[in-house]
Amino acid sequence: MSVSPLQKARYAYSPKLPQILKEDITGIKIELGTPTESIADQVELKKMFPHTYGGPVGVITKGGNPDAGTAMNIGVILSGGQAPGGHNVIAGLFDAIKKGNTQSKLIGFLQGPSGLTDNDAIEITPDYMDTFRNTGGFDIIGSGRTKLETEAQFDKCIEVCKQRNIRALVIIGGDDSNTNAAVLAEYFMSKNAGIQVIGVPKTIDGDLKNEHIETSFGFDTATKTYAELIGNIERDANSAKKYWHFIKLMGRSASHIALECALQTQPNVCIISEEVEAKQKTLASIVEDISRIVITRSNNNENFGVVLIPEGLIEFIPEMKKLISELNDLLAHHEAHYTTLRSFEDQSEWINKNLSRDSSYVFSSLPSNIQRQLLMDRDPHGNVQVSRIETEKLLIEMVEDRLNEMKNEGKFKGKFGSLNHFFGYEGRCAFPSNFDADYCYSLGYNAFVLIANGLTGYMSSVKNLSKPASEWVAGAIPVTMMMNLEQRHGTKKPVIKKALVELDGAPFKNFAAKRDEWAVTTSFLFPGAIQYYGPDEVCNQPTKTLLAEHE
Ligand code: FBP
């Protein structure tokens, strides 16, 4: 296979490790603290996780651990959406395993969790591993969104692991996949299966974070990739001075990606879904805010600008949230009848009849392309697929209508030329930044240390990330500690709490302090492409979100 010069150069990059992980692998151990509690619903969670609840937080320290030298087979799974750095998690894990014992094997289950239940796997060999080091993508073993949640699936997992003599599984995934990993760990313990489960925090969305998981991997590279593109568009807008660019940014629910990109590029508008919800802003009031900024800039002779829109926005606007929740219920409970309705007209007529009055009004007022998108297939969790709803087009259409009204009232005399963009898939498989390459390698390497120390139901943690890698702190966090109970499909389920943008947190406050100025005075910042080689301030900086959170 031919490879690009950059890919070849990246094969040779040596990811940095925290100081402690550079020690001999049999000379490091985990020091455990005192038992922990979940963030809420302690009594119920203790009952649900009798074997794994409340494990102590662990820190890696010097100390003999001969078990690290035992030959063993370990399985690895990539779960959910791609995130830059996944290959390096596997590389770190692979190298640590082989340092322990060259006879140890890493088995990669193919296309996500279904690879485990289908017993579809490959052994990752040294040569194969070398062709994926420091590269983007999940194609080393593929990924998938199958949920492991039934006892029949869990029993199948035990059967496959026994057949392959697998001692531990490493599940690389987001909040849902790590929740499922914890449930699997508990099940294995209850059956005395002797199989450990370790999670690794992945997602470009940046919403799997807390005191011990400072960021999920992939967020750094994805936001830098989007920020490069946004900066390029800003410069284009500033050169031609004729378009308003409405840019939707991936991030299923939380607005961390949009916020980080705003901090990096200083656009005229960036909507933060969490603020929309907190202030109970309607779609009309969001449109009004944008229209006013367009008019103010137009009065200054600047008929151009950039608006950032988080992918999940639609579900945070109160009237849309209500509509989507009613649609989800209707489609879930009347699936059989709904699938008999062939044409969009029949579908929307039936939907309108069955929605509440308010929601029916909202649904009818939407353009038909958005109505169609709201009715598309649900994801495996029964949720609407927000990445397929063209909120950026909806906002353009509504702003245009509002500006026309204002024009008729003599309040707007300028021009409004618009273009729409959606950045999501462009950033998920980029070559990982040095930060993600180092962080992911460390997470994977550390996952093996957790296994060699006999832990299960834990997540690999690497902290102190705003400092140079040599000062990073490697540790182990019990997954139950991050859990609470949430309503899912009518029942209370244990889940890792999603981290949304905190309106009293430093990243949002930094943005809020500047946004009025950025709205009116063109203040664009052009971050440029991710740099892999060069001075530290250019190629080894974490995100502004991470830095602000650690100020
Ligand atoms: P994960 O939470 O699995 O990491 O995926 C996140 C994400 O990239 C979201 O930002 C986006 O809404 C979704 O995946 C898109 O899903 P798909 O890849 O299935 O189209």
C-alpha cells in the first residue's frame, strides 16, 4: 500500500508518555485510595453493581508487579463514532503488552462490539500495528454502534473470550460504551468469568469528562481541524465581504466543540445549546438575535459574517425538544402502523393528528425538508439523528424571512447573502495532533497497567494534561463513580453522566466576555492547520477549553 509522506513521517513519531509509565513495566503498580461513591443514586447503584461498586481511585506508582510479565491474551474493541487517536490507544496497549511479555497477544474484535458477540477478530501483529501508528481513523479494526446489553450477549462474550483465552477486554468508547463496559465487568464478576474489562474515554464531542477524566480523546484534533476550516472561511468572508456563513459543528448533544472552535476563531455568532436551554430561548428569539447582529454589521458596511451552530441545538430549544420527544415516542410506540404509511404526506398528516396541539403547530411551521429530517430513522438508542438535521439551513431560511420583514418595515437596508456548511465527519479521522497522539498512546499503555494490576470496571485515566506529558499523572478510575440513574425508554438506567457546557465554567465565561465585541467588530482569528513538527507553542498546545478549565 502506498502512503503519503506525512503518513510515513508519522509512523516514526514517538508518542510521549507520563514519566511513571517510562519505568520498567514490571516495576510499576497501582496505589489504591479509599472506596468511592457514585455521583448520585448511591443506594440503587450499589445494588445494581454489587461486585464492582465503589472501587477506590488508583494512581500509578513505582513498585514491583511481576504479573505484568505474564503472557496473556487481551481483546480490544473500538465502539461508536471515530475519534482521532484511536489507533494510538491500540498502539500504546500493544507496546505495553509486548513489554510485559513478547508472547502476549492483542486480539482486535472487528467493527465494534458486534465483533465480540460474532467472534469476528484478528490478532494484531507488530507489522500490522506499525502501519497505523499516529494515524487517524479506526480502520485498524473498524468500529460499530451495537450495544452490549442483554444477558444472552454477555454470555456469548464469555464464551468467545474463553475460546480465545482472553483475560481482559479494553473497550474504547464514549459514555454509553463505557457504561456498557461497566455493566459487562459486573456481569463477568457475578459469573466468576475471570475476564477483566477496562474502558478508555473516547469521543470528539468532549462530553465524557469529569474531575478524573480531563478530556475525552479526539476532541483536541477534531476541534483544531474544524477551527482551521472556520478560520479559512472567516478569511474568505473578510476578503470577499459578501457572505454570511452558517456553520453547523458536530457534537451530538453538548456544545463543547462549538465553544472551543469559537474560542479559537472568534466568529460573529456562536450559539451555545446549554445557554439556549437555560434561558428557555425560542427558535424565533435565536433568529431575532442573529438578525440584529446582521443588521448592526450591515449598518457598519460589513455584509458578511460567520455563525457557529452546535449540532445538538435543535434538542435544546424548548418547543423543539418537546416536539422531538413526542415524535420519538410516537415513532417508537406506533412503529408497525407508521411503516405502512408510504408517502411523506401521509406520514406528516398522521404525525400532525397525533401530536399535542403545541407540537403540531411547531411541526407545521417548519420547512418540509426539516420535517422530513425529523422523521428519519432513529439511532440505536431511539433518538433522532441530529447530525442529519440541517439546522444551519433552517436558521438561514428563518433569518432571511425576518430580514425581509425588517426590510419591508424600513429597518434593514443591507444585503444578506448566505452559505451553509456542516463540519463533522471531516474532523473525526484526521491525523491525531501531537496532544492526541501522546494522550491516546498513554491511555492505551496505562490500560495494560490496570489489567496487570487486576482491576476491572475501571477507566484508564491520564491527568494534569495542561502540563507537558512528562508531568501527566496516570491512574485508574472506577466507572461506577461517574454514574447516576437516568430515565431511558421509560425505565431508570445506570449511565455515566454526560458533561454539558457549564455556564459558570471558565471556557464559557471567557467566550461570554468577548462575544458582543466579536459580533460587531470583525475579530476573526486564523488558527491554520494542525502542525506536527515545530516549536511547542505551535504544535504542542492543548485546547483552550482544557487550558481555561485548569487556569
Ligand atoms: P461518539 O459519541 O460515539 O463518539 O460519536 C459522536 C458523534 O461523532 C457525534 O458527534 C455525532 O452526532 C455522531 O457521532 C454521528 O454518528 P454516526 O457516526 O453514526 O453518523
